Amino acid sequence: MKLKFLGHSAWLIEGSKKVVIDPFITGNPQAKVKAEDLYDVDYIVVTHGHGDHLGDTYDIARHSGATVVANYEISLYLSSKGIQNVHSMHIGGKYVFPDGVGFKLTPALHGSAIIDGKDVIYGGNPAGVVVFMDDKAIYHAGDTGLTLDMKLLADELIDVALLPIGGNYTMDVKDAAKAASFVKPKLAIPMHYKTFPVIDANPEEFVKEAKRLGINALVVAPGEYVEL
């Protein structure tokens, strides 16, 4: 299995199936790919409704036929836009598809409003997600502040934790490193930084702090892969 960082909070997980999480590609200054490069994915996960996470979900889903995994409210919104293959979930729920790929939504402290023209639409609870595939467990925290609930994720035996570090809207470097120490993954990777001036955090500082707390950590640049 390999994980490709698409920039900001967007990730592509490639194993027996292809899973893209929070596909903010168009308008993402860090993205090295185009939305059409993801038309072959099997699943799209949306952690919450903000535009820098919902991103190109509609376009990719329409062309790929991928199953969109999201909370109930976002699922309703996408269905109203003509996306047929949607699987709705909510916090704490876990579902394993017939092909063996599983998803579990986890708590996240954030917002989830969907901006549709001049309308602000309720996007349900924000979430993180654990993706289970090929005997690996990948935790994508979504946008969140630090929470003690993250300690429960240690029971999931997380292989890789993808954690926001930018501050302002999410955890900063110090809190993200503490989150990694709660989750206890085999590897922690920072995300959600430097896309905009207000989240101009240093990922190397996260790696240093995580390692001080006993967690292996690595910076993956946009466009790069890490293999498991």
C-alpha cells in the first residue's frame, strides 16, 4: 500500500482499492494533480463540508462512479446534486464493504458548513476517519482540535496518522504532536499547513516534537508517496 499526499488535507490511498480523502484539488495551490487524474478511484471520503475538503468530490464522483463516504447531511446534499453512489455514516459508525474496505468515522472538533452560492447549508458533524484496507489502518483526523477522544484510537492499532498542524482552524504543531502521542500510530504525518498564510506552520517542528514524545514522524511533500 502507498499513500500519496495531494496537498492541504487531500490524500490518495492506493492498495487493493483506491481511496481519496478530502479531494480539494481545483484551487489548491499545493496540488500537483488534476481532478481528472482521480477519475479511477473506488471511494471518496469527505470529512466535513468546507470547500477545502469537499473540494472536487462532485466532479470526481460523477466521472468515476466512486462510492462517496460522508456523514448523513453531506450525503443528502450530494444526493440532491445527482450523485447516486453515496454511503452515509455518522460518528462512531463503522462499515465494511463487500470488497473488504472499511471506514469508521471518529470525532472531530470543527465546523462543517457547505457554501452553495449564497446559501450556507448545514453539513452535519465534522469527522475524522479510519480507513481499513489490506490489513492496514489509516487515520485521517480531518480538521480538528486536540481531544482526549483520540486516546481511544490507540485500540485501532493505527499504522499511519494524518494530522493537521496549521493552527488557527485546527491543532497547531504542539497539539498535533500530543494527538500523535494519544493515537500511538506506527507513523505520524503532518498535513493542513502552508496552504494559506494563516496556517503557515513548520512540519519539521512537528516531526521533532512528535519524536520527542516517542512517535515516529515524517514529512511528506505534496506529490510524494510513502509506502507501507
